[in-house]
Amino acid sequence: MTATLSEERRARLRRRVRWIVGFTISYNVIEAVIAIWAGSVASSAALIGFGLDSIIEVLSAAAVAWQFTRKDPERWERITVRVVAIAFFALAAYVSVDAVLALVGVTEPEHSPVGIAIAALSVVIMPALAWLETRTGKELRSASVQADAKQLLVCTYLSAAVLLGLLANSLLGWWWADSVAALVVAGLAIREGIEAWRGDLCCAPSFGEHEHAHDHGVEAQRERSEESSGACCGSCVVEPSR
């Protein structure tokens, strides 16, 4: 059984979540502006799509930020996780359309030094944020925080795909490279979206379930979680409220 978090530790972790999502929102707003501008200058659909993806990341992070400004964040897990899941699906849809248009010759990625630089920077920054947010989410046992961390990982893969595609196009003339990689990322985003949506049902109990866990203990809550979750997150344990 996982040790119970002290109120002081829980408050510190919540402050860390607010810092992470605040930085994520700020960075992605800047990234979106630069990527969309660079994409427009270079007539690059890949870069414009990258910038629009940054806006989706902002929406996901904003949902978590909103949750952790509430007095009792755990009560808002359900709606927050589903907002993050929808962000995954929106990301997958846009990336897929953008990639298919490029593959059929409607659009082609163009050379853009600015685009290469911003994609490379994201490949460095996003994994670090995802790692920190994942650790924080696991310690808090928050499905929404962990789902947002997965969103950052998926966007890291997209950044890498855009970077490799732009480099391959610039150096080798392989205009199709980023589209193929982007379709793989889209499939991953769909999978993570489904897992986030399912995780809402087994890792984010409602307020009433928290009260029930308080009355009957963590072990009873663990058993209910395992019975209802299938293979989703049966190991998730809900800490009794104090």
C-alpha cells in the first residue's frame, strides 16, 4: 500500500503542478506563434500544424491548471481527464489530415531554419517537463496530471517527427518523411486518448467514492477499482480523505 501523503507534501505537489502547467502554457503560446509564423513564411503545412498542436497542448495544460486552482482538485478529476482525452483526439485528427494532404501532394514541407530551431528546442524541453509531471502525478495519484504528461510526450514525438521531416526535406529532398512519422504519432495519440478516457473511469473516483473510501478504508476502494477497471489501472489506489 502506498504511504499516505501529508497535507504539507500534497500542497507542495499541487504547487508544482501549477508551476508545470503554467510554464507549459507560456512556452506553448510562444511556440505556437513562432511555428505558425514560420510555417506561413515558408508555406509549410507541417510547421503550421505544429503550431496548432501547441494550441491543443495549451488547452490540455489549462484544463489541469483550472483543476488545481479548485479547493478540492480530486473532485474535478473526471472532467479534467476527459478534456485531456479530447485534446488527444483533436491532435490525432489534425495531424492525420495534415499528413495525408502532404502525402497526396496538396501540401509539402518547406525548408525553414526557424522551424527547425523551434522543433529542436521542443525536443529538449518537452521530455523534461513530461518526466517531472509524470513523477508528480504518480505521487499525487492524479489521473489528469499523468494524462497531461502523456500529452507532453506525444507532442515530443510530434516535435521530433517535424524536426526529422524538415531536416530530411532540406538535406535529402524527402518531402514525405515527416508525414509518415506524423501518422505514427497520430496513432499513438489516439491510443493515449483512449487510455486517458478509460483512466477517468477507474482512477478518478467521484466525490461520493472518496467518502466511501474514508468510511471503509483503502483496501475496499482498491478492490472496487480492480473490479471495475479491467486492465486499465487496477493498481490505482485512492487515498482516504482527511
